[in-house]
Amino acid sequence: MDAQRIAVDALVALTDCDREAAVAFIRKFYLAGVRDPKRLTFKGLQALRG
């Protein structure tokens, strides 16, 4: 879960979004098998933007 924590911290820092919203997006990707923090952050940014 370290990758998830890193990605959530990055999303919150980059977008100033709600932490709970970031956790929901990242958790979805993490449970789908994405484990790389950079990839989680990128996918999270795409989801929050779109």
C-alpha cells in the first residue's frame, strides 16, 4: 500500500483536490493491479481531469 499512499500524496499536492476523492480513484487502479506510484499518479490525474 506504499505505492497507493505515494500516489495519493502526489495527487493531492498536484491538484489540491479532496483527499477522499484521490483515495477512491487510486484505490480503484491499485485493486485493478497497478502498483507503480508514477503510473497510479498519472492514471489518477487523468481520471480527475476527465
